[in-house]
Amino acid sequence: MSNSAMNDKPLSVSFSDETLALFEKEVVKYPTERRQAAVIACLTLVQQEHGHVSSESELWLAEYLGMPAIAVHEVATFYNMFNLEPVGRFKINVCTNLSCQLRGGQKALEHLSQKLNVTPGHTTADGLIRLEPAECLGACADAPVLLVNDTHMCSFMDNDKLDQLVDALHKEGAQT
Ligand code: FES
């Protein structure tokens, strides 16, 4: 039984021709019987187009890659770079793992929480910034650290630098 048949509802999710071509580009890197090895790359492309990975996208990808939907979901939920619901334009992941904790990681998260008036795991009322705690980001020597939009690492984040970051994101958000 196919994944969509299991779901019993036609999938309403769709992707641009450009994204569909990129899916194919990832899939052909692997032998046909191993096309599911492209799942992380394809999830990344899903998020690039839609901003998050919906359960419908997971089902679509499961069909496309010929793998169980639960296996796609397991990958999507294992890596915290995948957003499972719409997030703000900017996502800030603050490391609260041990090395960062010892050098103010939790305080950095609390400072941002107060400044943005949002609890961790949520998005600001204006939809601009999502605040999330994170596990070790692999830059312990620079603690406390945070990651913006899964790509931009910020090091030694004291309160002044946190304030500057928030101001810069607000400014960028207002420009576009
Ligand atoms: S503990 Fe924060 S980067 Fe490793």
C-alpha cells in the first residue's frame, strides 16, 4: 500500500519545477535501489522552498523516494535544522549544552527570551524571529554560541552582542 493510500487523502503539496529538478539531481547520485539515501538533501530542498517541512511534504517525499513515511519523519525529527511548522523569518538556536551552559548559554537564551518577549520554542508576535534552545553546535571553544537560520554561527554571545544581533535582525526584517 502506498503512503498516500495509507493517508487516504490526495496530497495538496507541490513544488516548483526548479525544486523538482533539484530533487532529481540529488537522487541520481545514488543507485536506483538506494534513492532514499537522498532524503536529507531532499528535506533540505523542501524547507528551502516552503520554509518548513509539513507532514504532507513528508508523505510526498516518502512516495517520491519509495520509503515509509515514518522513516522520512524520523529523519525530519532527528535533525533540529528541519522546521516541522512555520517559523519566523529568522530562527535563532541558542546552545544550552554543557560547555555553553558553563559560560552563560542559558543566560543568553533567557536574555533573548526577555528582549524578544517570546518563550523558547516560539515565534515573536510579528512573525519575525523564532527562538529555540539547541544541543551542542560544535563550537564549544566559542561558548556561548548561537546559530541564525541554521547557517550563521555567532560566537561569545554576551548581552551586548545579543542586543546587537536582535537589532540587526529587526533592521533586516524591516528592509524587506
Ligand atoms: S556546548 Fe555549545 S557549542 Fe558545544
